[in-house]
Amino acid sequence: DWTGLSPDFKMVGFDNYTKMLDDDVFWKSLQHSVLLAVLLPLVTLGLALFFAFMLNVGGRRRKGAAVTGVRGSGFYKIAYFFPQVLS
């Protein structure tokens, strides 16, 4: 606890950490951070797998019984995958 200008200071030590561990806002924010860290990748991965499946399989039927991808799926594959290849 020092202003930076005066020669007097007070040693804080671990007081800030003990205050943090006793603070309800800290635990609430930690809970939200863990929830986002677990839930957000699951949701985005699920959406990505759904769209990848729809680009490859779902969509149109041709003359045979085979189901093909959506019209323009080749363009979407290049537009979304090519930046990953470049990086």
C-alpha cells in the first residue's frame, strides 16, 4: 500500500488475497468464467459439426437415392477452410 511519492508504506502481504477469497463477487465471477469456459466450446463445436454435416450430407436429393450436399457447398468449404490452411 504505497502511493509512490512518499517514503512511508504499509506492507499488505496476502491481505488482498484473503479479501478476494472472502468476496462473494469473486466467487460469482469465477463461477461465470468456468461456466463459459465449459459451455461455450460445447455449443460452438456442436454448431460447427452440424453445419459441417449439412455441407457434406444434408440437403438435396438427386436422381438416385443418394443425398448430396447443399448447392454451393464447395464454395463454402473453400471460403471457410482456406484461411485455416493459410494460417
